[in-house]
Amino acid sequence: MPALPLSVTMLAVVTVLLFLGLGQRILDNMRLTDRTAILILLLMIVGHFLPTVSLSPYLAINLGGFIPIGVVVYLLMTTSRVEQRRAGIVSLLTALIILLTDKFLPLQPGLLDPLYSGGIFAGLLASFMGRSRRGAFIAGMVGVLAVDVVAIAELWFRGVKERITVGGGGIFSSMVISSFLAVVVAEVIGEVRERIKLGGDESG
Amino acid sequence: MNLVRQIVILLVCGLLLFGPSTVAFATEDIWGGFLPMGEYYTMLDPEGNVLMETGREIYLQDQYLTSDNSLYEVVEIDEENKTARTKLVEKVQLEIISINRLRQELGLTVIEAAKNGSKGRIALYHTHNAESYVPTDGTDSIYGRGGIHHVGQVFADSLAERGITVDYSNALHLPHDRGAYRRSRETVLELLASHPDAIFDIHRDAAPQSAYAIELQDEWMTQVHFVVGRQNQNLGVNRKYAQSLKAIADEMYPGLVKGIFYGRGNYNQDLSPLSLLLEAGAHTNSRPAAERGISLFAEVVDHYFYGPTAEAAGHEQGAVASRSILGVLGFTITLSVVIYVINTGGFGPAWERATALLRRRRLK
């Protein structure tokens, strides 16, 4: 039996669950239809298998990496100007915090694993600056991408001419994990706040 | 304050922070993350004897399996003196679990068993490319490919000499900060695309020279230290794998494997079981000593994966497939329940709705 990447298997399972109507609340909060969400997930699965193309001795692009970036662009284009600006601010703040924690926290990933920190920060920031799940998803991805761009700039500034691959890693890359984790964090915070508010209204 | 002004202020802050910081990082590692050179964490047993010295941060509940197979767990941390006190958990009887038996225990993914008599593929990479050996390289860190890459190359060559196909990635994951693990994740995913039998992330530690120096086969060399991340779903398999490798090494070259550190963290070991982080000596050891140690370790790896202890498991592939399907089903059911609960707004409403649905079905 051919080995299927675990990430693809899990993403396929999530797609099936959405097809069956689960996750409706999360999609409603992101203002996405079932169809759009399933299409996005299917594209991400396909993107996992796309190759890396060399553009120069120093730059290569993994075609699959364009898909999550394309998703972010789609989410930005289909929202209001206010939401766009808010998402931009949250993304910038997320990137700043990731950069600071990368530099200040210990080298080893024991405390606040660098794989998850981007998603957690993005989810927290998006929750407290507009409660936007969509913004959380965007910030989770763009924040991590921005920090990687800074890292590339640092390498080039220091004269390390290394071939950079952009967009590699597929579905389980840190960018994609950050974005999904950010939505989960924002959703949990949103639900808790609603519960507290409802509880206050009932007793009030 | 209106939103446009907020954006402008934040953009300016971003430029002020990103801009100079990029220059600062480019000129020196002003915020290096490991303990400063010369400082180490010391792990002590209940009697106060030194178990391990390392530049790695130690946290509560971290565990350490010593060279004589005593398992300790950290119960107290003294940040000021950089010491960690432990309690003895148990004396472990190491069991060699064959690679194919380990594969059978892997639930979610279906993995083809190794064919009899053929040698497979091992993947190597370095998350911390800059790590170097002071006596040989003149510094503990080289911005670029440090001394650790020479050690990695020796490991790759030693494996290749034994007929193993080696995927050795020299990819850089700089800057040398904790973000390197996020960057090296992409490398791991690229390496895993060719389905290696195992993957190693090769590092060197920061410790006194004596912490890793050992005389084996009338030569001074460095020991090899295993690091297993506790915060990923492959901990169980990786623990057995690391212990099996150590058991083989203890038989072939007693003392070569210094111990196994079960530390807090992911180390990208969630991406694949049979993923280990190796510490090949410390910055205070000479690089040739580290190369000798890792070269012997290549023999251990060959013996474990492709030697007499690797059993044929072709006839058991059906069992692996069944377990994989069960694993996926289990994951699906768990995720469905979680999403259903979130959807309905809590456990209470979810239970009420579910019971109401069941009642309606019974009436029909």
C-alpha cells in the first residue's frame, strides 16, 4: 500500500467533516460558505503535491506555497476596508512579537514552541482587536511569512548567498499551522466571551 | 485615534524595530538564545551527583536516561545557579525493539516494511547550522555552515560506506535563534518526501570538554547524546526507538551513547516518528573527536536498521494497514465530537441536541 502523508490524510478528513456540515459555526464566524471552505482545503491538498521551481540560483518557489497565500489574498479581497486594515495591523503585531520571542527566548523550543507561538499570538491579537476569525487566519499566516522574510533579509545582508525556497512545506508548514491555530484560539476566546456575556445578561 | 493614524504609527514602529534589528542581527548575535558560552545547566541526582551538563535549558518534568540506564525526572529548578534537581524514576531494562516491530506500532500512517536484505534511506539535516567546535574551528559559532556540517558529512559518508542511501540536507536555517526550528521544518518536510527510514537532526551541545569526552577503541572521541521532544504525538515511538538504538550501541560500543534527554519541545519530531536529535559532542571538544564518535554511531544505526535485529515484516503489513485505518477513524470521530460541541455551543447543548435527535429517531 503506498504511503500517504499523514498531513494529507488529516486534511482530507477535515474536508469530509466540513462536507458533512460540521464546523458550521466556525465557518459562519469566518464568513465562509461550506463550498468555499471545502474548495480551499481541496486546493491545499493539491498544493501539497506541487513541485518546487527554481527561478534563479538563489530563489526557488514551491508552487504549493502559493495556495495558502492565495487564500489569504482571497480573504482580504472579500472583506471590508476596515477589516483589511485591522488584519494588516494584527499581522504586523504578530510578526513583531514572533520576532521578539525568536530573539529573546531560549534557543531550544521548550517554552512556547516556535511552531505554535505565531498562531497563538495571532489568535489572541485578532480576538482583542475586533474578534475576527478571518483576521486571525490572515495574521497567523502573514505574521510567520513576514518573520521568514526578515530572516532572508538578514542572511543576504550578512553576505550569505543561499538558495531560498519560498512557500515550501505544504500543509503542515509552520505558516499553515499558525493560521489554523489562530482561528481555533480566536474561536475559543470568542466562545468564552460570549458565554460570560450571556451569563451576565441572564443574572443581570 | 483614527484607524489611519494607528496604521501609520504601527508601520513606523515596525520599520523602526525591523530595520535596525535586521542590521543589528546582521552584525552580531546580540540576542543569542542558548545559555551564554561558559554557562551550563547542571542536572543533579538526588544525592547531588552530576548527571549531565548542558547548554540546553532544562524544565520541570524533563527526563534523562543516563548511560547506565537510570531514568531521572526533574523536580526542581534553581535558575540562579542553573541547576536542576531530579528524582530517580526507575532503573530501565532496555529492550531492543526491532525497527519493523516499531513500524507496526505506528498507527496513523501506512509504512511499507523494509525489504529483506536491502538497505534503505536515512535523512540528515542541521537546524542549527552555525554550531562549531572551538578547538578546531576557532569559534563556537560560524554564521553560515559551521563545524557541525563537517561532522554531519562524516556521518553521511560513514552511512553511505555501509551501503545506506543518505539524503543529507545542507540547507541553512539561520539566523541562529529559536525560529530556526520553524525554518528547518520545511527542510524536514522536503526530506520526508522521499520516505526515509529515519531522520536525524545533528547538533552539538554546549558543555565542558569532559562532559562528552570518552576513550573508545584506544582513541579519544565524543559521545553522542539523544534528545527526544516530549511535546509531540510521536513521543511514545521515539522513546522506544531511542532506547533501542541506545541498547544496540551499549552492546557494540559501551559508553558511546551518553544518554537520552526527554526535553520539553517539539523539535519537529511531530512530523515523523523515528526522528531524533543528536548532540555530537560539545563546543569545547575538537571536531575530529566528534567525527570519530559519530562515525562509530553510523555503525550502530546500520546495525539497528539493516542488521540482524531488523526483522522481516511483509506478512504483517495487513495488520499495519488495519491499525492505520482505525487510527484515521479514531481521529475522525474525535474531531467530529470536538467540532460538534463547538458548533452547538458547549457540552450541555451538544448532549441535549444529541439525545433529542435519538428520541426523535426512536419515535419514528
